[in-house]
Amino acid sequence: MRILFHYPLCGFSRIARFTMAEKQLDLELKYEYPWAPSDELYDLNVMGNLPVLVDINGNVVFGHSSIREYLEELYPERNLLGNDYSEKLETRKIADWFSFRFFEEVYQPIIFEKITKRFLQNIDKTPKTSTIRAALSKFSIHLDYLTWLIDRRNWLSGKNFSIADISAASFISVLDYLGFVPWNKYNSAKNWYARIKSRPSFRSILSDNLPQIPPSEEYSNLDF
């Protein structure tokens, strides 16, 4: 059995989970805390970060982009990159936008203030509202970009569902879990996300429910 070391509210972990579900690959999920990696995780990945995949052939792959490329090469039956170099280029470009710029400007500050802080020692656990407000202001820019893409295409990088959609949805879904996405202001983005939520491969992500951090009311609702 494949094993994926993950944290449910980790966008990078969700990219790996979503990708593997699209490729219909069975796996076992092993729960890890990003801020307190286990010795087992460090033995597999000296950096101690998530996600880490242990494949059925014994290969150990860590980092969401490495896992993405690895899965495309080993399990190409379900193509999630594109059919030619231009499609693959566009898919990777948009995926990197969310994995780097969106992560730095929006996702990381909110996650640190709302989740990570509460589990760290010797710090003020009260979320800084100024940090969250600044991240939400940047969030609107990214939602404008997502809307621009969706208004011109069937999916984010073109006519086919791809890693671009997986990357964007994986990060945005964590913020949706926390109730931070103003869907009522972004109808095109909402319609795109409704299609994401309806995919069978996304069901396990919608079932995430952490007792310490319960999901927002509409998180698992397909008709939101």
C-alpha cells in the first residue's frame, strides 16, 4: 500500500492527495503535524516537510511538485499536465503561481495566524488581525486572476482539468475550510469551485473535519 504522510489542512498535502485520487491510486494517509515532524518523517525526508509519498515500489518522494511529476511519469494513464508542451507550460505556470505567490501572500500568513500559532509554545497565540486583513486584501487580487482565467477557459489552464486546478483548489479549499473565501463576490470562481467540489476525487478532502478546528458551515456543501 502507498503511504502519504500529510496534514489535512496543508495545501501541499492536498495537492498530493487530490492528484492521487484523480489517478485512482489507493493510499494510506499518515497524519503529521507540520510544526512538529516525527522521527519517522525525518528518516524519510531530512527536511521534515510535507507531503512525503512512499510508493508501493519502495520509492520515497517528497515535496508536492516532485510528487506531481513522479506520478505523471509513473501513472500517465490519467494525464493532468497537458497534451503538448504549450499546455504543459501553461499548467505548470498557473500551478506555480498558487504554490509560490498565492502561498506566500495569502495562504501562509492566514494559516500561521489561525492554525499554526495555537500549537506553538511560548508565543502569543492570539491571531494578528492586521496580518489576516493584509492577506485577505491580497486574496482579492488572486481571486480576480482566477476569475479572469475561468471567464476565458473551461478550466484554469485550458479546456481540460489539470494540475493547475488541483493546485489552486488545494490551497483555496483550506481557506474555505476556515471560512475565509468571499464566494458571493466572485461568481465565476464560485462556479469553478462548485465543479471541483463535485468531483469524486475531492470527496475525501471535503470529509476532513479536525475536532480542534471544525470546518466552516458551507465547507462540505456542494450547493453553497
